[in-house]
Amino acid sequence: MKVCCRAPGKTIWFGEHFVVKGIPAIASSVDLYVRTYVEPCKDDKIKFWSKSLEKGFIYGEKEPDEKLLPFKRILDLISNRYGELPSMKITIDSDIPISYGLGSSAASSISFAAAVLKYIGEEPTTALIKELSMEAEKIVHGKPSGIDTAISLHGGFIYYLGPHDIRPLNAKWIDEYTLLVIGTGITRNTGLVVRKVLERYERFPTIMKRIYDAAKEISLIAKSLTTIGEWDKIGELMNINHGLLVSIGVAIPETERIIHNSLRLGALGAKISGAGLGGIVIVLSRKKDKDIIVNGLMSFSNEIIEVKPGVPGLECSVKN
């Protein structure tokens, strides 16, 4: 038997950073995937290998590399729940760039947990996969919000109000439009960036509160516009939202050059997505303008990916 489970990455359209203070966020899945394959192992062992990290471990032997600890944690939890695990060969492969704010760690833990459960004959229920993924995410992020796990597990668009209030958003995506993910080539520690923003909030609370109130209004309006497919106006809101992100201190010259030139070349909207201070920029445009924008941005980034938002979440297949 061979099991394959795949889970999509995500991008945040509105609300990053502001969500820390209870402001709603809007996010969606994108068609970049992590795939986990599980098949029999001839050596009577549990062997794991990550193609993207080029690292692996044998479960039950020496402690794995720090980056692989989330996978060991999931195996520990499954073993504790269901007893000794059978031998298996687990391989994980990913389309999602790491440390760019595209939800690679959540997609990895979800596809991994689901594939292992399927292989041992247990049903990967939504509640169980969420529980296992969040435990793995704690190793990566300390206190995960749950937004990455929710999107990767369920897919589509979501309206995020907090870890216990994540609502599906019936967005009307129109194929006339496209979304580009532009990498800056600069990775960063999300926790440190969040702390920097909160320190500014503490220094200037009255000013920052007004900025956060504006972010809340943007998310509320964007929620309505996505459901009726008003993507030109969504682009305009992206530009306004980016202005707020600049004001809280998470923009850098590399993101600003990409955003300025995207808009100059005809994009409808462009903004930082995720923590900022590097990472990625997302660019919304009409498909007819895509090639001009991509060609014009090649001197600023060698990582330009066209993605489709709102794809389905976790999917599994089994071959006997």
C-alpha cells in the first residue's frame, strides 16, 4: 500500500500583524503544496526523509535535526494514541518556499499526520489532524495562531477572528484575475518582527490604535467585496493595507521596489503578505497584464510564482 496526502500553502490578504490585537484577517489557500508519501519499509524501521530540507531520521534512534522535530512529535503523539507503529518509509516533498510566510510548516504537518494515519488504518479526522498539526506548529512558532492550519486543512478563503473563531468565507474568485507571489529572498524570524511591531504600539498607543482601527475597517469591507467578486476594489484595499503595514514598520526597500514597480506596470494591488521585513509580496492583477508585470519584476526577484487562491484543502489518495 502507498499513501499520498497533500496540503496547500496559504497567503494572507488582509490583517497580518493587526490580528495580534484582535483585528480580523482574510487569508486563502494557494495551489502550492506539501506532499507526504508513505509506503512499506524493507528494513523494519520507520524512516523519514524531507526532499526540500535534504534531511531525514530513523524514528526511535538518535534525536533528529531541530528542523525535523515537528515530524517526530507527530509520530510520538500517534504512537501514544494507537500503540507501536508499523515499519514505514515516509517521504515529504514541497512546492512551498520555507520561511516566506506561505504556511509551509502547517501544510507539512497536516500532510504528514494525515498520511501516517491513513497508512496505519486510522481515519484522519479534521479534529485529530488539527490537534496534531497545532502540536507540531508549537515547536516551529511557539504560540501558533491556528490560521495556517485552518487554511491548509480546509482550503478556500477564511475570515479569521481568533484561534477559536475561524469562519469560511464564500469568496467569488474570477479567472480574469491572477495572484503573483514575489519572493524578496530575505528570510526573517516572525516572532522577532511581531515583537518589534508591538513595541512600537506600546510607545505610541493612541496613534497605533487608529492605524489598527483602519485595518479592521479594511478587513470588514474586503470581506463583503470578496463574496461578490469585486477584485478591482480588493486591489485598491490591498494598497491601502500596505500603507498601514509601512506605518507600523515592517516594510523594507526590497518590498517597496517590488510593490512600486508592480503598480507602475499595471497591477491592481500589491502588498506585503505575512510578517514583512522580507518574505513575500503578493500582487493582484488581471491575467492580460501578468506577463508585463512579471517581465518588469525580474530584475527585483528571481522568485515569481503565479498562484491560484482558494483551492481545496487536505486531500489523500491510497494505492494498494
